[in-house]
Amino acid sequence: MHRRTTFVALAASRRQSRSGPVTVHFLPPDDDREEVLVAYAVGRHVGGAVDRNRWRRRLRAIAAEISPELAFGMYLIGLGRGVAVIDFDELRGRVIETMRRASGELG
């Protein structure tokens, strides 16, 4: 996802879910595309550039693992300030659950 308009539309989406420091926004496809697209929002409050890139790599690994099981559409995964205190397994669980809830797969 490289267009700013897409990123802005995702951030404004009403289909969202939150679990601790993890927030996911979802937009269903507006055409017949059968793909899962994921964008990441990791702000400076999470740390310096090295830390933010590390968190993005972790999010990419989780999204790549779960994407074949997700509803088609676009996802925006954001991390909040409290992310530094959770380990990878907890992050993974929160991201997967939150992506499924945002897309409507979980109530």
C-alpha cells in the first residue's frame, strides 16, 4: 500500500478493533479483488528508527503468517505506547485477534 489516500481512508475506517497497544483498522475491498493488503503505523512514541523498524518487521512476520486465513481487504495495524512491555507471543496473539475482530470474523 503506497498511496497516501488509501492510508488516510484506512485510518478513518469505522471498522476497527483494539487490544491493549494494538489497533487495527479494516476496509473491505471495493471491487472483486481477492487479496489481503496490510499497512503499518508505528510512531515515534514507540522509539527511535531502529526500534520502529524492529516492530514493523515483527508485524510483517505476523501478518504474513495469518494473511491466508483473513478476510480480503486492507488492514492498518498501529502500535501504541504500551507495546514495549509485551513479548512477541503476546503481540502475535493480540494482532491476530484484533485483525479478525476488525474484519468481522470474530464478534
